[in-house]
Amino acid sequence: MVHFRLASDYQMAFPDGIGGGTVFRIQAVVAVLAAVYVLVRRSRPSFAVAFLIAVSAFGAVLLYRYVDVPQLGPIPAMYEPIWFFEKSLSAVAEGIAALTAVIGVAVGSRSAAEPVPSHRR
């Protein structure tokens, strides 16, 4: 939710193309949709989608922190060579989300319809 809160500041700071705030809003909406998908389905595909979204967000914050990437089509140049609380919080949350999603992919989930195997002696 940090992205929703910071979107207006980033729109003004990075107004080229579609604008940094718009990028943040899109990213936040996609993350919320992935979270709902995981909550509803709890399946390997839902965890895989969540992983891809979280790892792409985590990668983007690291990339734009350390590399001065020029504007790419409508995506603005959003180089920001500093860490501040909200940015750090976002990076940590994205990293944790990616890690838990990859664990979800590895472990999978048991459907409520699947019988639990019994252990008879």
C-alpha cells in the first residue's frame, strides 16, 4: 500500500511518459489482484503469479536505486539513488512477498476436496 500513498509524489517527480505515479498505481493494483488471487485459490499457479509480481517489484526498486535507467517508451526514468523509510519498507515487503510466494509454489496447497491420506497401522 506504500505505492498508493506515494503515487502522487512520484507523478510530480517523474512526469514523463505515463508518469511515475501511474506506474506506482498500476503496480499496486496488480499486487492487490495477485493477493486476492492467492487468497481465493491458494494454488501453485496463484503463488507463481504472486512471485512474478513481487520479484518484479523488488527488482525494479533495486534497479532504479542503483542504475540510472533512461526513459523506456512510456515508462519514465525513475532513478532515485537514496533509501528512505517508505522505499525501504516497500523493498522489504516485496522481498518477503517474493520469498513466501516461492515457498507457496514449492509447497503447493491441498484442495479442500482432496482427501487427506489416512495412516493405518
